Amino acid sequence: MELLAPAGDKDKLIMSIEYGADAVYLASTRFGLRTFAGNFDLEGLKWAVEYAHERNVKVYVTVNIIPHESDLEDLPQYISYLDTIHVDALICADLGVISIVRRIAPNMPIHVSTQANITNSESAKVFISMGVKRLILAREMTLEEIRQLRESIPKDIELEAFVHGAMCISYSGRCLLSNFFTNRDANRGACVQACRWEYAIREINKDQEYPIEEDTHGTYILNSKDLCMIDHLDKLRDAGVDSVKIEGRMKTEYYVANIVNAYREALDYLDTHEEYDLPGEIKNEVYKSSHRDYSCGFYFGDPKQTLDTSLPVSEYDFVAVVLENSSTGWTKVEMRNRFSINSSLELLSKTKNNVIINIEKIKDLDGCELSECKIPKQQVYIKCDQDLKKYEILRRKK
């Protein structure tokens, strides 16, 4: 199966590719559903496609807003540009947008966004009749429903499914809470995640609030658990899924590197073993990034919510990213969280995960020795007991 990873900005695109993605999905500053991600301007999109293609990685661009009439004015020109820079597919949700893509760029592959809420074979066939190549399935489908859908459509139509990340309380993202509370349109990319807020029932006449389910934290009745299917990739493959997708264009570069690396190792294990009995050191990696309680979503027909808190669990700190390969015993890094001489840090790497390294010396770019690094994004040289490679990450268990 293809491993499809998020690329919310340049750094996350690099991390997705470095840590094993077969394809990335991203957006420009318009027409996508993650307005608050870093995203790419037009030149940035061209750079992203060239960077990925040089490394044999595909690029899918999201054009998946539910557009109003004013959104359509510049869309044909934008689609034409995406065609000229050779993106590998467009992710679309709206029938009108699909029609425009067909007219402007007839050879451009189209992937139907999860926003289109495909949950049955009849709706799938309508999109297939419009010439789409891939269906990104609604998160609300079970494995059995995916299997039935796979059997009812042509074999050359690909199926894509989410395997990891945040879940929406609404049906595949069709939420009006953000619009209602803040006038920010979730279906045009500006969701404020109102489902993560704390809620209560208020008796109007008495002007008194009552928690829906009371505990020491309050009530988060709309807050869903995060999705994690790393233990069940074999079942997705057997159901007919062609591409497994990680959510997270607004997550950190550490999150992207860590989760993509874990699923890369899991997929490689799946490809090389008859029985999918994933080693603990691989599946435990998904707990080392910030996350809410995990669940399997709707895949086994038993979705769960998180009622006690909207705050994610974070067991590890992202300390630094390696900027250059080790040279003459020193390694250039960029700091994300404070560290000092004699710190013991864990290495995230494509080749030697969970190695503990010890910081022996630190010096700034002018060569002055430091006892600690405490300025955000400060670049320094470290001397440690391991040779480090560019884009490896140093982290620390809390």
C-alpha cells in the first residue's frame, strides 16, 4: 500500500519524504481545507513538486473546499498552473470543481476528497463516471463496507483511507460549529476546532449551567479520540485499500517525522512477514508524539469519543533537529526545547531508532562553548557519542 503523508509546509514536506512517504498531500494558500497550515505559494508548490519528484515521491494537491461562487473566479487559472508544474493528482470534493478540472486539465488525475462523504457503491459509481482515479473514503466506513465497495467498482479505481490522526465529530468534516461561533467556514478551510471546547447545558430562566458529564476537568462531549490503525494495516490491505493516509498538515515537523517513520516501518514489516504481528518497538512509536486517546474509529463499527478532556497527551519533547551530518566530531543542530551539557536524549532516525545519545559539549556558531542551549530555534554545534545524520531528531522523554 502507498504511504501518504501530510506536508503542511516546507519543513513537514521534507520530513515526510525523509522518513519514508511514498506520496505527500499539500495545498496552496487558497482552495484547501487547512487555511491555518503553513501551505505553499505558487512558487513554493513548484519547488515542492520538483523536490518530491527528484526523490520519486508523488504530490497530491488539495482543492477540496466547498466553494461559493466567488471562489470560482480564479480557480481555472490555478488548476491550469497545477497542471503545468506536473502535480500527480488533485484532491477535490465538489462536483463543480471536478467538472472544471476535467475541462481545464483533462489528463489530470482526480482523487475524490473524504469531504464528499463516499460511504456506498452508488455514490462511488457517480464519481467514477466523471473520470476520477481514486476515492478517499469517508472515515465513517467499516472494514466490511470497504470490502463490499471494493468488489463493486472497477479494479483500476484506487481506494484511500485514513489510518492515523485527528477525527472530526461531524460527518467527514461537514461541521457548522465553527461558522456558528466564529464565522469561520470549516468547509472553506478555516475551522477553529470548536469540537475541542468545553460544553455545558444552560437553563435559560435560571441562567445556570450544568455540565453534561461532570468530572474534575469539565465536559468535552464533542471531542473525538484520535485514530490509530497501526495494528491493523493487514486488515486494511485485505479489504482492498490502496493508499493509507496520515492526517496532520497542522501538526509539528516532529509529529510528521515520528508518525510517518512508524507507519513506514509497519508497512515494510507487513510486506515482509506472513503474519502481521507488529513488534512493540514499532507500534510504541506512535505514543511518542502528541495525541489524544487512540481508537480504531469506525473501522470495527465501534467509534469512541473522549469526554474528559480535549488536551492531547505528550510524553516526549522535541529537542532538536540535525541540520548537517556529523563532521570532525561536531554536529550542527537547531534547538526546539532547552537542553544542556550531560543531557541524555533519544534519537529518532530511519536506521537506529531509540538510541540514547549523551551531549558532551555545546558551542555556538562563533565557536564559543555553552553550558546549555535555551534560545528557541538557536543553531548550535553539539559533540556527542554518536555520529548523526541530517534530519535526524533528538527528543526527550518527559
